[in-house]
Amino acid sequence: MIKGGNAFVPSVPLRIAVRAGVDAAALLLTDDGRVRGDQDVVFHGAPEHPSGAVRLSGPEDGTAWLDVGLTSVEEDIARVLVVAATESGAMRDVAGLSVEAFAPDGTSVVRYDVTDAGGETAMVLAELYRRAGGWKFRAVGQGYLDGLAALAADHGVEVAEDAMETAPAGPAPTPTVVVPQTAQPVPAVVQTPQPLPAAVQIRQSTPQSIPAAAHAPAAVASPAPVPPTTPEPFPAHPRQWTFGPVFEPWARSGRDNDVIAVDGLPPGPVVVELAVRGEGYTGLWTLDGRNKDKDNLVNSTEDDFRGRLLTTVPGSGRLRLRLRADGPWHARVLPLAEARTLTEEWLEGSGPEVLLHTAGAADLSIHYRGDDNLIVHTFELAGYEDPTTLPRQNNVVNEIGRRRETVPLPEGPLIVAMVRSDGAWRARLKDVQALAGPPGPGQSPQVTWAGAADGPRQASGVRKMQSWLRRNRW
């Protein structure tokens, strides 16, 4: 089939192959050409539509598979888009890009080979659409130079631009940040007028498309322009984590080399969140009482560095950090309880990260796509009674280049610190065991997503899609 061609396909379950090693996804659209909400985007972070009509699997030998049960597609859905995106490079650099639909008996129904791709980094390869009581397949081949962000925006997913592409001369504009809504209002997360920069926002296309509890917009003041600081916004459930101090997160923005001083913090382990916009070297050290370098937290040559680091506030309550950076930056100091919790669903990120393990004994699976060091430390907190310090670290991963690692974890509570990670990664728990008994001092039960009709998948779908969009948009 050539670009723009269309043909009827049988109304049976189809297997659709997306070849050439690209990321594949499906968007389920209504008559107005828009998704109803994040549940209508099927991708590797949410591989099955709630209706069960569309499932994503693979890739296997460079081929991703979308299973589309045409008779199971909801009546509100008029079109199913087959989408592809590259992680690096352009579509013209992808050899053998094609999409092919197969009947249940393995017979090829229709195929479209993309032969005229250009500098796009995302593309609608094809679409299945209703016609005359049946379904037709159209070879689309519509590319997007601005990547998945532009493709998503065209189909009802609102994407806010980063707080900065280039540093403006005047005050930064006020962005809108989508934050989760809980049964009880979440306390203000910043004590100063420099909040987290705007990230990707997912909004419903109609007032009824997403439950009110999914998210609610809130206007905040803009920080100095920097890239999105975290791979995901804060979770939409109260934390069951008691180790380490509790305080209102602190934030500051600046430019180039600086000394960052935070006074009045309670002693104990905290998370330092850092985002630097620019090329060149990024380094971050804690300073001791003599104002000398103590612990090196960041040592990176990555452009546009972002990450979360684990450190400890001394007994004086004053945390001092020396930063080397070439460009604008944004830093926050957060309680350890604000770190993301490991579950059996994939978490995604790029750069150093601090993760919490609150379940029983489990295996930690990590897929790392960087070229440099991946170093992972764990800190076992069960039975550790001093919340102002950290126990001895265990080095569980120290490798170079792309890796797939699985390491055993004891029962939580436990901190997993990815202290070196200059590349994209995914992490999740496997073979999770039940906690041996009721939580003891400093121990917390396994965290679950509250208030979601479909459990963890629905509550975390927006955050996973944000991460996927951000990873593919540059």
C-alpha cells in the first residue's frame, strides 16, 4: 500500500507489526480526533487499554506488536492511530520502517512501507477507522519534526513547553503545573517563589473524560527557566514512610557556578534535586564545617543534566553545596519521603535517582541505556534506629554501558540510590514477597495507589506517559 491508500480490513482481532526497532504506541480517538484521557494512549508504560481492545507487546527482534480487537473497541472510539517514535536520530535514519496487519490465522491483510521519511522523530504510521459498519486501514505516514510532544498535542494531549528553551532577558512567564488531587489538600511544596518548572501536562479533552481525582491544574509562579526537574510529578497518595526528617521542600534557582546554602533543616537524610540547562561539566559537592569539599554527589558531562541525589543534613541543620555548572540551574531539597516508591510497574527516568522499597523481599530489575557508569547503592533500614544518619551502603551494581541487571533486595524499608546514571533507565520489582510481619519502628507497609478505579495502572498512567513523551521529544 502506498502513502494515503486505504482498504477495508476484516472486523476480527488483528496483529499489527511495527518494524525497525522504533518505539510503538496506539492512540484511541473519538470523532473529534482527540483522546478522552490518558487511558486512551497505549504505550510501553501502559501496554493495555482498559477495555482490553488494544495491547502492546515486544519489541521482539526489532518488531513491536499491537493486538487490536476491532469488535471490542468501544463505541465512542472512531479511530485507532498506530504511532512510532525514535529515541535518537530521525525517521529517515530508520531502515526498513513498516507497519503490517495480520489476520488471526497469520495471513497478511495489509502492509505499508515508509519510504519518504525525513527529519521527523515521531510519526503516525497508519490508522484504523470506522466506515460503513466495518473498519478500514489507511497508510498515513504523517511525521512530526517536534516529536511526540507535537503529535500528542494534535490529538488532545496538552503539552506545556519547558520553562526554558533559551534563557529570556526578562522575567520568566508563569506556567501551569498539573498536580494530583487527593482527598486531603496536599500542602504547599515550596517555601520560596521558585517552584518546580513546568513539565508535560496531560489534560482531558472534555469535562467528563477523566475523573476529577486524576489531576487538577494549579497556577504557580515561575522559577528561573530550566528543564523539567523530575521524570514524574509527586504521587497522588499519602506516603507511608517514616525514616528521615519531614519538612517543607526548599527551592532555589541560579546560573553557573555557585554555593547553595540551606539553613534550618532538621538533621538526617534528604533528597537533593538538581536540573542544569546547558552543555559542559556539572559537579556537586557537599561542604564540611571547614568549607571544604566533602562528598561528591554529581560528576557528569551530560548536557542538560537532571537527577536526584541522596545526602545527609548535618546536626547543625545547615546544608551547604558547591555547584559547578555552565548555564541556568534549579535545585530543590526534599524530604526522603518524597522519593518515588518501587513497585511491580516500571518506573522510568534519566540520571541519578533515589527510590524507596517498602515491600517484602523482592528482585530489583534495572534496564540501563546509558554509555557510562551505572552505580547503584542500597541502604537497609530495618532495625536501624538513628534517623539522622544513614546505615552502611551496599554496592549492588557497578557496571559500564547498557545493562540489564537483576539484584535481590531484602524486605523493606530500604533506600535504592542510583548514584551514577548518565542515561535513560527503567526499574521495577519482581517476585515480591509478603512482609514478614506488621511494620515495626521506621518500617512502612507496601505503598499502593489509592482512589483509582483500575488500581495502579490508572493512577500512574499520566506520569508514565509524561516520562515517555519527555524522553522522545528532544
